[in-house]
Amino acid sequence: MHRSDPRAVRPQLDETDLDIVAALHIAPRVPTAALADILGIPTSTASRRLARLQDERLLRVVGRFAWELITSSNPFELWVTSTPGHSEAVVRELLRIPDVQFVLRTSGAADIYANLFPLRGSDPHDLLTSTIPSIPGVRAIDSRMILEPAKVGQSWRYRRLDAARTTELEKHAAVADGEPLRDLQQLSDLEFETMRMLGENGRVTAAEVGRTLGVSPTTAARAMRLLIHSGAISPRIEIQPDLMGFPLNAVVTIDVRPRDIRGALDTLAAHPSVRLLSTVTGSAPVSLAGVFAGPVDLARFVRDDLGTLAGVRSVQSVAGLRLERRYWVDRDGLRLGDSVEGVLRR
């Protein structure tokens, strides 16, 4: 895994960089020329800036696989409590497990929050009852099945651009408007390998896929359209939230009366701070992960937004101390590290 020199200067994004980041949240595969035209900058500038952000490991466009296609069960939230002094070692071991999709060090009773996506060929029972509990230093695990997502990470928007530019970018957004795939076995070898390439680079072109797989750009483009329009893969941007002005990650669990859960989910899904939102098992059926400008911003969210939400009986929140992995991309401070290999299997 890449490790930055701790003495290195903190990376900074200027206004143009941030406009590009905001645009790619809306349309991760927008052609560079169209991106430049919409943002009102030269194409050479857009190309150079995007290349720099990627080369310096500040930004990456990847492909989100539909989790139903790549997992052997529903995913789980894990609240891991480690013995004093062993949190670092436990995190290292969790990061060795390819089924662990997200890892956040947290304050509170549990010092690690993780998302477990049991991959095809993995046994969720073994992962939950043997593999993870047997990690040296793990004292306790509270696992909660994610029953249904109401908002996922690629739906989050960095709200920076005006309505006119947003509308133009939305014309280039990838839309899953076709028949969904039921199983990876429906894919040909070409389509499966194309899916792998899109997972590694959500902006890969049909020409690049064609050259790598030995087919024409037209054939590659047809495979890419099938995968994107079926929702088998969705391009998404990966960047540390700190670089966009959101240094505080938080996880909030909410006990809501059953009859008010749907309304709560609808309201929270529209909130600009909420990145992930799910119905989960356990005593608090609503769970969310959000990004905030700081403690005061989180306080307002808990007090003013959740405080006025119908049916809320109690709220528990924890602050993130360090993001270690998100969507199978490890973190190196404010830079992106290695991507986990072997996530896509059949």
C-alpha cells in the first residue's frame, strides 16, 4: 500500500479543481471536452487538472458493482470493540479481508466501524463467527444486517455548481434504465472482463477496453452499455471528504417508530450531509453515514434535523477519527491508496 511522507505538504484543491470534483460527482464519465465546456475552462486545462488529481492520488473514478451480483448474502454493519492498545493492529487485520468494504476508526464504545460485504465464495457465517472474532485484539463485535439501502455513496452530490451547469452535466450521467442482471453468469467472458475494467477505472473508454480485450471499440462499447444500463456497474468518484471541506465523518443510528421509518428515510435521503442510508437489524432500524464541515455542523444535524423528524425515539452518533477504507479503496491520509483485488468473482 502507498504511504505518504507524514512531512509532506497537505494537498490543496483550488476553485477549478473543486468544480471538476463536483462535476464528476454528477457525471463521472463525462467526456473531458464536454466537462471543460460546461465548466467554462479550456479543454487542455480540464485534461491537465484531471490528470494531476489522479496522478497525485487525490481522486479516482471507479465502478460500483451492484452488490447483489457480487455477494453471497446481504452486507453487514460491524461495530468492533478492540482491547486497549490493539485498535491499530485490529484495523490492519480487517484491511487484509477482501470482504471488508469500509473501515472507519471511531470514538465511542466501539472503536472501529466497518461494512462487511461477504463476496461470492465467502461464507458470511464463518466471517462473522470465526474469521473476524478470532483477530487478535478483538474484544466484541456487534453485527447488524443491512436489510435495504435507501441511499448509496454514488448518489451523494458535492453541491457546488449552479443549476444550469448541473442540468448540463446530468445529460452525461450514467443511467441504469435497462433490464437488471440477475446473475453474473448471464455475462459473456468479454462482458465480465469489461465489468472488471470498469470497476478499476470508471472513465475507461471503449477504445481502451477494445485494445486490452482484443475486440473492436464498437463491440467494447456495446458491452459497456449493457453493464451500465443494466445497473450492474455504476461509475462513482472516490476522494477524501476533507478535500471538499468535510473533515468530519460520522455514523448515526436512529430508533424510529416502525410506522415512521419510511418518512424518515425519505427525508434523510434528501439531506446534503447523508452519504449512506439503510434499514438495518437491531434496536435502531435506521443507520446512516454522513460527512460534515465540523462538530458544529454535526450538532445542528442531530439537534435541528433529527430533532424535528417524526417518530424519532432516540439517536446515537459517533465521530469518525480516521477513514481507513471506503468502497474497497484504502486511504493514505488525504490520498487514495490501493484498491482491494479480487472483489469481482464468479
